[in-house]
Amino acid sequence: MTERILVVDDEDIIRESLSFILRKEKYEVEEAANGKIAFEMLKESSYDLVITDLEMPVMKGIELLDEIRKINLQTNTIVITAYGSMETAIAALRSGASDYILKPVEFDELLIKVKKLFEVRDLHLENRILRRELQRDYDYTNIIGKSQAIAQIFDMIKAVADTDSTVLISGNSGTGKELVAKALHYNSKRSNKPFIALNCGAISENLIESELFGHKKGAFTGAISDKDGFIKAAEGGTLFLDEISEMPPQLQVKLLRAIQEKEYTPVGTTVSLPVNVRFIASTNRNLMEYVNQEKFREDLFYRLNVVDIHLPSLKEREGDISLLADFFLDKYRKQMNKNIKGISNDAMRALMNHEWKGEIRELENVIERAVIFCNEDFINVKNLPAQFQSDTEPSDYSPSGSLDESVKRFEKEIIIRALEANEFNKEKTADALQVGLSTLYRKMKELDIQI
């Protein structure tokens, strides 16, 4: 896209010379002989950059700058001023000018300034686009699932996202705790600031204090320079403390102070620094048991647990397994450029019957593997790992519970599969199962099918 530039100067030779040089650089250039003409042109059309003299008849450059700010804040401006009018140039910068250049104008210097302005603008635009993409990627409505259990998570994220309250996210490994933390951040007023994650279990006990709070040069052997910690890196944004249960006891006291008093002290100094971050923590442990066992401070537990979001296991949201499987299939067939249409009934049944000890992370890995090995239109059981083969073999069937419970499980699976096949249209599903719509609704309620 060619940038549009408006050159404003009452001196014909300066205006025409600038326009000529800029056009040689392939910019689209228009001219205005004074601020009033420029103002009328700006009302009719948009420009990426306005280069304007400050001292002009009818409307001075400073007045024009004020009008530009009212019309379009995205328009950059460069003011031209004489050496003896530096105070005016400074006033122009305070009024929103992007840069200034002195008379007599050095064309090379001007072109460098113009190029730099457009590069900075493009970078800001790219950052805004990336932030929008992140907000879209981590919008709570994009967390996959239609079960009642996951719907409650959506409600909690929506309610707490735009507050500064600390949040404790609990759940098994692989249930998506960091995804929820990012959803909280990117739907908050801090979304344009950093999201920093620290895995408390992945850093040695000797280093974690320095990593979290930073250190001063000479604080310990190997501290050859000052270093900012994760709290400083997350300034204005969100600090996500993953596996908080693994934090050493002596560090828990300092973390409590940072959360409660909004200040912290880097290692090797006595100077306290302010804290401006939102704290979100996660755990796959029962922290209350850790408190009872004196492995975790009770006061820190209650300070973190202002809002508790517990993520259900796949066992608690069986109806979401097929949705997640289809989501991961779509993700990996695009990545691998494979034309796989879907997952066969037998393969989906094996996925539904599997005990997902690794939760969603395990499911994603299984689907990625299946896409790699699938060379047909549909993923079949043979594309799944070996342990899934027995899930579809009748001879391996081992009854558990009463006959009534077994029948209910079978009914639930049949109804869920029928709903999926009919894109969750309940009228079509009832027709396919040859039951009345009211019967379908009753069965879904009895079997706790949340679609």
C-alpha cells in the first residue's frame, strides 16, 4: 500500500521541492499552500503523514496540528521550523507532532525521518493486530466444550476477568489451566500488557527467588549483573504462577508480601519496589491438604484463593470429548495439509471409552498422532495407539456396575453420537433415533447430556 502524504507550506519552492523528492520515493503526495486549505483537504480525505510549516498565513501550523488531532489521531505529523524557532517546535511536539525538521530542509534527513515514522506505525499496527489475535485465541468462548461443567467455567471467567482479584485455578495436569489463565488476562483491562508464566516446579529451589524477584549484581556467586525478575517483566500485566504447590516455603512468605503489600525486594538489596501485576496461580494438587500437612502456608492459600476455578476432568465432561477431538483434527489436518474428513464411528467410540489420565493434553497428542498415520478420508481405530484397539473389541468387554447402569451408559453414548451426526439439531436427532422430541429431551435430562 502506498502511503499518502500531504505537504503544507506557503512557500512554493519548499512545498514543490519536498513533493518532488517524496514522489521520487514512490509516495503519493498532495500539496496545500496554507493551513486552511490543508484543513479542508483533511476533512475530505485521510493521509498517513502531514508535513507542515509552522509559520503560515490564514492558519498556522500549530492550529492545523490541533485540528488534525480532532479529525484523525492515526495521522503522523512532521513540522518544519527555522533554527531560531525551536520553542515553537517543542510546543508543536507537545501538541502531538511526531517529529520536526529544521530549515533549510536536508532532504536525506527528511526521508530518513519519514521512513522511520512509517516503520514505527507499521510496528504499532502489527502489535495491535497480534493483540487482537491473542484476545480472539484466548477468548473464553473459544474454550472448547458445551457441557454444563465447562459452561460454569465460562461464567466464572466472564465474571472475574476484568477484576484484579487473585485467582487459583485447580485441576488435573492437562485440563487447560494455562489456557484459562490466558483467557482471564486477554479479556481483562490488562490485556495490552505482558502475560508472564513461571512454572514453580521447573526451576531449582536455589534460583526461583532470583527468577521471581530479580537480583542485584554481586548478590550471589554468578550474579555478574543486575537482573529483573518475572514480577518486573509482568509490570502492568499478569503473572501466572503455575504449579504453585512446588514453591519453597521460605519464598511463600515473600510472595504473600508481594501480593498483600504490593511491593517486593530483589535479592541482594534492601530497597522495596512497587508491584503492579495481577496474580493468577494454578495447581494440580489439593492445596488444602498441603496446608494441613504444613507444606503450604495457610495465609498464602487464602490470599491466592480469592476466586477458585476448578477445571473438570474429561471424565466429568464426556460429552465434550468428540468436540475436542474434532477441534484437534481440524488443527492438525491444516498444519499437515491433509484432506481428512473426520473420525470414524469406531474410532470415536474408542476415544469416548478411553480413560484419559493425561486429560486434554493426552487427547490432543493422540489426535495429532492419528493425523500423521491416517492416509484415508476418515481416522480409523488402526490410526490410534495400540491401547485403543481393545476399546472396540467386543470380546474384551468387562461389565462394571449393574445392568441398568450399563444400559444407561450405552444409551448415553448412542444419543451423543446421534447428536453429533446431526450437528446437535435435536429435531433431526429425534427423527434419526425414531423417538419423539419430548422423549429425547427427557432422556438427555435423565442421562445428564449437556449439549
